[in-house]
Amino acid sequence: MPYPADRERDRPWVMRTYAGHSSATASNALYRRNLAKGQTGLSVAFDLPTQTGYDPDDELAKGEVGKVGVPISHIGDMRQLFDQIPLDDANTSMTINATAMWLLALYVSVAEEQGADVSALAGTTQNDIIKEYLSRGTYVFPPGPSLRLITDMVAWTVSNVPKWNPINICSYHLQEVGATPAQEIAYAMCTAIAVLDSVRDSGQVPQDRFGEVVQRISFFVNAGVRFVEEMCKMRAFTRLWDEITLERYGIQDVKQRRFRYGVQVNSLGLTEAQPENNVQRIVLEMLAVSLSRDARARAIQLPAWNEALGLPRPWDQQWALRMQQVLAYETDLLEYEDIFAGSVVIESKVDDIIRGAREEIDRVQAMGGAVAAVESGYMKSALVSSLADRRRRVESGEDIIVGVNKFDTTEPSPLQAEGASAIETIDPIVELHAVEAIQQWRATRDSSAVEVALDSLRAAAKTDANLVDVTLACARAGVTTGEWASALRETFGEYRAPTGVSAASASGEAGTEIARVRDRVRSTGEEIGERLRMLVGKPGLDGHSNGAEQVAVRARDVGFEVVYQGIRLTPAQIVAAAVQEDVHVVGLSILSGSHLEVVPAVVDGLRAAGAGDIPVIVGGIIPPDDAAKLRERGVARVFTPKDYELTQIMDEIVTVIREVHELS
């Protein structure tokens, strides 16, 4: 979006809602409704199998198809997703990382079929794999090959789709897993440095065009409710980016050095308790990235008030869109130059954040950069520790969350009077249809053309050739998402990132309550005759691991021996680990909505393995009706975000173990 002249009224930012679910057909209808309501950009949410390179009929996709986004398995799905939406007139953001090259290839191929001028396509692929190792967990390949895929995309788009943002350095999820403002800026900048260095060193872009590469680097940030601090963070981001691109890369054109960013306000900061309070949280967070003209977001997407309960309905998304429209069109916000210029208070805070960010950037660069800091586990451990400190402040009441740890008395909410129908639900038949559809697609395509395309991809992956063109050939031939990713897995291998749990520390945890629970863990172990062991598992493809990590850290701190193997485990793998480690309890964490499928599979698997006496507890975003169903299937306890006091949860887990062992 072009910037106005200094004296003009600022243009509104691109307004998006993050959306996609169940099927390409259903998501297409939702997109067209949202565009008709005045939304000015699309933000596509893909389901977890698509994000991690699996087809709907893969074992790991069970229970995950269409839950947190739209399943896109091949070019036919992409055609349907954008049916009647002219791509040469769209501004599309795609939240996709490990498989970003593949989804861009499908998008470009459909645009070509529509007759669009590919060089005029505008939009963004998130494509920030570093933060996937640190937060969301939808990585596939090791860091080195992943950086190569990003490098190839950046180089290809600069020459072929010059208006496209090939990467969106995404600090959003870093804040969700505990990053302070200084850490959020530092790790995002280190990621950008890693990408720019890789593109420069690849030799794919002439030096005299490197400014075009820098110009297309965009950022995606988180805006929390401390909106003054968040606004200062954005001013610090802007200043540091200008400094790095000038000093490190020698970019002289001020426009090419401009810090371009979009925003999703803090979804994980929304509460299940008194969810109506989320409305004012969202508005305040939106102000953080819109008040300061010198650091104003150029694209904003807002969550819905009920995202802590489940998938928002179209009406909920409309409400979020109207918040943006009221701010942009009814208020006088866009009529003024920067209203904070010259503020001593603001400048002092900005300087403080910059100072902390520079120190952390220097620390990571001294380790060898972002990739090295991922592989060593340094950044992950720092974030796990930081989030542990934040949770401690909430549990102690030092940080107040209205409706959760203070002012928690409430009247019944008319917004939730509909019960389970207050959120969007996905019919299980959606997955069955997707499985049938992918099998039908494979049966009716030109198999020989598919094999030729995949062979070319495998061969190119073993060289240093740019992989975009062979990926485009795969898209046009009818290759599936799972097949494309599988071909690259054969060459690149897979990766399991450090969990950060073993090295994490949480200061200030001593106190009477945690000491009491620690004594209870110890005494229960003595009565049973061995130290209590807990397995913490993440079944399915849900990679949001921060909750599981915090449970693992607190369990360790109260005296449990903890078995935590990270993300993306099949129920069979969890059962095998529980039996092998002879644990006393299995704790499952899941946020993707697949709990009714994968959790019972673990319970049934334990029974089949002769370990049905091992209790299973579950934590995640689980509606009350679903929680009742899980308890009926044999789950001992269900915890949701309203159960925020981890030490109390540990105490309840000890109670579960004592009940199983019939201890008084």
C-alpha cells in the first residue's frame, strides 16, 4: 500500500480477518462474504496437515483436517478456494511456513489459469521457519534446508512477482510463548539477518538489486494489551530496521528501508473466563499499532471475542472487522501527523527497548546467528523461561487479568446463552469427504506427469538449483501437498527441535503452595515405592507447545520425573512411551480442536497395551460438552485456559494418581 504525502490524511491499513475452515468451498463462501462487508485483504488460515505437508488420508492428519484452517491438497482445492475472487485484484496473506513454496506455487498457478498478470500479484507468504522451531511447531525440515527454501522463494519472487512479500518475519508467536519486547525484536531481527545474508550469499540476486530484496521483507507482529509499551516497541522496531538495513546491507533508498508490518492482536491473551472482556482487549491492542503514524501497521487482522472458546462464527468475525472500520472511518486518528513525536516519556521507553534488543541481537549473532541459536536450544530455552516468569506473575496476582485472577465474579453472559452453538463447529464428516476427495484426485490425474514432476523435484533438491520452477511444475501436474513434502523429506530429512524444557528456569517459584505440592508429590511417591513420573504429550499436528512446556517445567519443579518428547506424536507413539517409561500419569495438551479424535485413541491404546490403569489428563481449548464426552471415554481430568494456576493443576494430578492407587 502506498504511503501518503506527509500532509495528506493517512490511508487506512489493509483490513483482514484470519479465516479458513472445513473445506475450500466453505472457506471461499466465507471469503466472499467478508469481502462484501468491506474487508480489504484476505488472510488464509490453512489446516495443520497442509501446514506440515500431509494429505488428509495420512495417519498424522487424523482428526486435524479442516479444524484450524482450510485443507489445500492440490491445485483443484486452490481453484475452489479462490473461485470468483480475481487474484490480480486481491491482496492475499497466507499463514504458511514449511510448505510456503508449495502454496505459493498453487496460488501462482491458479492466477495463471485466471489469466492474471503474475507480475502484478500482491500479497504475503509468512514463510518464517525460525519462529516455527521456537513457537508454533509447524516446521518440517531441518533449519539449513528450510532456509534454502526461503532463499529460493525470495530470489524468485523478486524477479517474477515483484509486489509479493515472500517472507513475513513473524514475531507474533514469539510474544505468545513468552518473549519480552526486547526479545521479540531481537529474535525477529536475527531471523531477518539470517534470511538476507542467505539470499546475498546465494548469488541469485545481483548486488544492484539487493535493495529490492530488502524492500519486500515484511514483518508480522503481536500487539498485547500493554498498548503504550507495544506502541513503543513498534517505534523501536522501525528504528532498528532502518539502522540494520543501512549499516549492514548498505541500502541507501529510504523507501527500501521502510519497516513494513502487519499485525494480529494477541489471541492467546484472550480469556475463556468472561470472554466479553476480550472485546475491549482487542480494541486497546489495535490502538497500539495504529496510534503512532510513524510506526503504523499497514495491515491489521483482529481475532474474534470468542477465540478462546473455539472457532469464531462469521458474525463474530464481522464484529472484529467493524472494530477496525469504526477506528479508521469514524475517528480522526488518520488526520494527524505522529502524535508522539517529541514525547520524552515515549522516547525514553523506545531507547530502553532498543538497548535491550541490541544486547540480545549481539548475543545471538555471537553464537553464529539465528539458525545456530535454534540448533543449540538457546532461544527456545530463553522463551520457555520468560513465559514461566510471566505465568508466575499471573498466578501470584502481580500481573492482573480481569475476570481471571481478579474481579472474577460475573453475571451470566447473553453472548454465551447459545451454549455450544456460540462457536463454529466442524462436522466430522468433513474429514471423511476430504479423504475421499484426495483419493479420487489421485485416481483421475495423469500419474505419469506426476511422477515426472516429482522426479524433477527430487533431482533439483540434490543440487543448489532454485526449487520454485520445479515446484510450479509439480503444482500444474496435480501433485498433492503430501507428495511434494514427502519428496523433499527424502532429500532433506525431518527435524525435531529442542523443547527448551530441560534448560528452562522459572525464578520466584518458591512459596508455601508449591512447597506443599512438592511434599505431596514426594510422599505419594514414597507410598507407591518410586518417584512419580509424568509423560507430557502433544498428539496430532498441533505445534503450539508453550502450554505443554509450562506444564512440564512446573511438574519438574514440584518433583515429578517428566518425560516430554515435544510435538507431533501419534497416539501409538505416546502409548509406547508411556508403557516403556512406566509412567504414573499421561498429560495430553491439544489446542487444534482434534481432542475428540486423538485423545480417546490414547486412552484406548493404553488399555490395549495392558496399561489401562495409567490415568490420562487433558489440557486445551475444549468446550464443556466435549469435556464431558472425554470424561465418559475414560479421561480422568480436563483442564482449560480458565485453569491457569499450574501448581493447583499439579496438586490435582497428584490426587488423580492417589485415586488410581487407592491411597487415602
